[in-house]
Amino acid sequence: MATPQQIDEQIELEKSQIDQGAARLKKNTKDLEQKDYASASIYGCTSIEQLLPLLVKDIDSARSRLKRGQAGYAFKEMSQHLDGVETEAIALITCKVAFDKIFSQDQTQRLVHNITDSIGSALEAECQLRHYEATVPALFNYIKKTYWLESTGTEQKYVNVKTKMSHFNINTWTPWGISKRRQIGSSFLDKIISTTNWFEKRPVRAAKHSTYAIVATQEFIDHRDEIMDIAELYSPLLWPMLIEPNDWDRFDNNKRGGYLINRIMKGHDMVRRGKCTIIQGEKPIKFLNQIQKVSYKVNTDVLDVAEYLMEKKRSVGKFIPVIEIETPTRPPDIDTNPESLRIWKKKTTDAHNTNARALRRACRTRQTMEAARRFRDVKRYFIPWSFDYRGRVYPIPAFLTPQDTDFGKALINFEEGSPVTPEAEKWLAFQVATTFGLDKSSMEERQQWVRDNIDYITLIATDPYNEKEWENADEPWQFMAACCEYYHCVIKRDKLTTNSCVAIDATCSGLQILAGLAKDKSTAELVNVTRSPLPQDAYKVVAMASRGDIPARLKPFWDRKTVKRVVMTVPYNAKPYSNRSYIREALLEKGVEIDKDELTQTVKAVRDAMNKVVPGPMAVMKWIETEVSKSLKTKKHLEWTTPSGFKVHQEIMNYDGEHQERIQLQLLGKCRLRLNRLTDDPNIDRHKAATAPNLIHSLDASLLHLATIRFKHPIALIHDSVLCRATDMSILSTLVRETYMQLFAKHEYLKDFADQIQAETEPPIIGDLEPSNVLKSTYFFC
């Protein structure tokens, strides 16, 4: 129970989070305006999203009139220049440039002639680059690959292409000229103004003559202020808490759990993307409130190493400090020596690109370090959690949580320690070996590896600042942290309790759940649901089963790694198209290219093999797709209740007309567009694709709900992975196996699901999975 003083400290922390978040929002908005990137601001993105459908409709209407000969000569002439550009691309470029210019801090950028010229120039750049892509694709792609670096801005990319094309004497593009650019830009700017009441032309006096500028109307100012007020409600920084979070209430959705101040909880519902009127079951809420009471603390040993490497500017895994290189000094002969100027420019450009890229890559690390420093000396902290609409849990804070990168996970320990028992020593060794990279080895092999590497573990634990000794592990930061814990608890024995987070993961959780639904013994054996002396490898079995039907030249390269992603994703309804890309990428890593026909043959071989190797799961997925199609003929959404009592509401609607979510632009890249509105009609195809994955996710979540509420020790979760102290791991793994047995081996939940979606046919249950076999599994979670 928190004391009044602790509550006051938490309230002060939350007030600080609110103030810092609002200040950061305002600073980011101002910075974007100063850089002429207002279109990327909160109000810019939101406003453009509202404006785009209207502008697209207006441009489409004009193009339609043109086809009928009613659009006028001027528009006809302009359209010839933009004939190959989609309406959505024209509208998006126009909106982006207009917002960047109108809200620039530089007053001259708002002048009409500057805006129209900029819109016309941006449209010409898009057309010119498309022209090069069509006429000299090899050269164009070479320039993009070589000179379009991650940190290169759009203007510099355009200059790079024009310059290199000139070097290669490619002069096939006819420039529009300033008059044509302004004419085209003016036409589309006028459409923005006429489509809304957001902007108007206003006369302004220049040095020698009067001209016009585009300014926001009061209507848009009110609109922008409303957007920013709403954004400010969602802007507080999300830190962990100093005291236990408020409990969630299953009957009152307005009584939010988590942080104490309601303003911080705006936008953080108990069920993300869920239906707020649904009352969830008692057990899921008990589970959610239970994991919020788990206390953590920062692993200061890991943080000290991170501070050292940050100062030394050394990267290890996902830990990426800002590593800047110095820009070259200006040569003394730069004004008289063209070669010296060229070399200096190139080196300077490379330095700027490298530094900009390093700053972006280091963003996550800098934010994680900021959080770790803030909570370094805090005795304990807590994490508020919430569900997604399938029942999986996610931490509300973004840092110092179990659901983080390898570096982020290594920074946290449970606050409460437990005795180092002989059983705990085994699990501490398990964590060392697993994070090193032996996650596919047997339990005995992992234990033996640790016994054989005592000197190596001791070296790392006594000198963790020498990252060269541990940086090549699969999960280097967690490996280093595990070595330190094992050394002090087992080797030196100067620590009598352990509070490190030991993690165990499900083996092919999708197939495990589907095997349970179908009560399919053969699949259950392949994914370690039943007892076996060694970890079973479903990927290897599928690879061997498919090997006879793939092209002969691929057989020397065919192994578990080649089919792994396909086997992993098929239970989540991955289709042959994505299977093709996974296999192609896996073979390319081996230096093998595969043509279209070979790929078709190979994908078919793998999917046919899965039908033989894991028949139950494949039959269940096919049955679900068929029954979902029938069910949605009489209803608009699907709902089912999981064994823990969590109610899943799956609602996926159609859009009114063709809904184009993404468009590929040359300089702006892939852009997401929302051009249509949702209707009241369910999207049956997307429901068919989503139901099997969502059912699996809801059931693996339900499994952990039920296991966790029986577990009376600190626990953390990462979807189908669980973390606890080494002392408690055997208890937890037993509870997980017992819960799986209750859910699937003793009961037939698939029949319950069939009733809930009103299926017309009986589900495909094989029925040969014996409940007692599940309890004896060694590698169900490992």
C-alpha cells in the first residue's frame, strides 16, 4: 500500500510527464515549421488526411470533364504533362508542398508565386524521375542505390539524379520552364483553396510592388487549434510508475487503471482497439491487475556498462550510441583547385550523411538511456499494462519494460529477490546458454555448455566493460547480464538471492495452439507439446518432407532455415505470395537465385509437405476460412469468448469504393493515404485472413491469463514468452503445461468456437492427443 508521500511523488512525476510531453509537442511542431516541414506536423498530417479525398475527387472530376472535352484548353495542356501520374500522387504532392510553404516561418515562402513554383517543381520532379525510371532503368536504379542514402533529403536526391544523368549525357527530359511550372502549380493551389475554406489569398506589400500571399483563414486556425489541443491530451511522456498502478474495473470502462491522473490515461483504454461496451470476464481483469503489481528495478550493472560504452561511442547489438565523425576542414586551395573542391564536397557530404543516419539509428538507445537514468536510483517501479482486442497484454510505457530490445530487456530486474536454490542454479545456467545462442539445444547440452565455459563466464562477469568478449552472442546484453548473475549466484556465491528475469519461449506457438484445437498428436509431438528427450524441430521435418518435390538444383541448399519463416507464418494465414518472398530471401542469403517457375514449384512443395506433416492445423485453418465466409452473410462482425473469459470483438469493414492505402512516389517514397470511409458492410476476405491468427493469439493469451493467476510470484510476459525468477521457473512451466492440458487436451474448445460463430459444419478434430502426455513435456516452453 502506497503512503501519502509516495502518492504525492507519483502525482508530481505524472505532472512532469504531462508538462514535458506538451513542451516536446510544441517544440517538435515549431522545429518542423522552421524547416519547412509543416506537412509532417500533427496538424499537417491530420489536415492533409481530411483534405486529400476532397482534392482527389475535384481533380478526378476535372480529368473526367477533360475526357468529355469540357475541361478547357488550359487544363488540357497541363494534363499532358501529368498524364502518367495518378490523381492521388498529384493531390498528395500538392498538399504537402502547400502546407510546407504556407506554414513556413519564412514569410516569403508564403507568397503565391513561391508556392505555385514549388508545387509545379515538385510535380515536375516526380514526372522527370518516372521518365528516367522508364527510359534508363538500370542507370536510374544505380543512382538511387548509390547516392540516395538514408539521410539524404528529397531536394538532394533530385539534384543527385539530375547531376548524374548529365554526367552520363542523358538529356531526354524536356524541362517545363518556370512559366509552365507556375501555371500547373497555380491550378492545383486554386483547387485546394476552392475545396475548403481553410486558405485565402491576401495582398501584401513587397519592397517594390504589391503581391499576394496564401494565409490560413480563421476556420483553419480554429481547426488547427482543436487538433493541437487533442494532441496535447495524448502527449504526456509515458514513464513507469513509482507506486502500484490503479486497478482496472471490469464493469466501469470510465474508471481507468494505470496512472493516477486521468489526463495521462486519455487514449489508453483497457482494451486497445476494442469495443468499449463489452464487459470482460473476471479472470482476465484479475490477471491484468496482478501483473501491474509486479515491481521492477534498473539493473545498474548493465547501465554502468552502457554508460561506459556510450562515452566510448561503441555499438553492441541494439545499443547504438551517437557516433559522429568530424567533417573535413576546408582546404586552403579550394578556390583555385577544382579537384580539391570536389573531394572536399564529397567528404563533407559523406560525413553529414553518416552523422544524420547515426543520429536516427541512435534514437531508441538515447531514449532508453534517458529512462534508465531517470529510474536508476528508484528502489522499485511498476508498469501499467493493457490488453489488445485479442487479450494479449502490452505495457503502456515505452521503456524499461520486458517488451523491449535485447538491450532494454537487460536493463530490468525484478525488485524482489528469491533464494538461489539448486533448481534456480539450473535455470540461471539455462538463461546464460540460451541468450548466448543455444536456444535450439537440449536442456542437458545447455547445462553442459555452461559447465564447460566457467572461465569464459567469469571473465565476462568480472570485466563486462570489455564488450569484445560478449558482443557476438545472439542476445549480447542479456547474455552479459546473465553471466554476471550466474557468476555472483553460482560461481563466487557472494549473492544469496536472484532477481534477474529468466525467459522461456513457446515452440512454434501457432502450431502448438492449432495442434491443441485439432487434438492432433503428430503435430503436438513436432512442436514439443508432448515429452521427448530432445527438442523437436518442425522446421527441419517440413524441409525434409518437401525436399523431394523441389527443383533438383536447390536440394544442396535446402534446410530448416530455408522453410522456417513459411512454417512459422502459415498458422497465421500467410498465403503463397508471402511464402514466395520468404523462400526467395532465404535462398538469396545462401547466394542462390530462383526463377518464377522454380519458386512456384517450391512453395507448392512446402505447403503440400505441411498438409502431410501438420494435417490438423492445416485442416483447422481451412475450416475457419470456410465457416467465417458463411457466418458473415448474416452478421457484421465476429465475437468469441476465450477459455479465460476474455471477449474478442473482430470488426473489419469495407470502404466505400476502392481504398488505396499506399502509393509509391519517387522522392517521398511509400505514402499511406486514406481516401475512403468505412461502410457498415463486413470485409469478408479480410475476416477470413484475420480470424485464424486472431484466434491463435487470443488462445495463447488466454493460456497465460489462466496460468498467471495461479502463479504467486513476480512474472512478466512477451506475448507467447514468459519471464520469472530462476527460483520459480519450474513452478511456472508446470502451471503453463497444466493449463494447456486443461484447455486443449481435456476439452474441445474448437467446438465452443464453432458454436460461437454459428458454424454450419463440425470442426476437424483428429482427437488422438492424450492429456497426460502434455504434462510430461520438457520443451513445451524452452
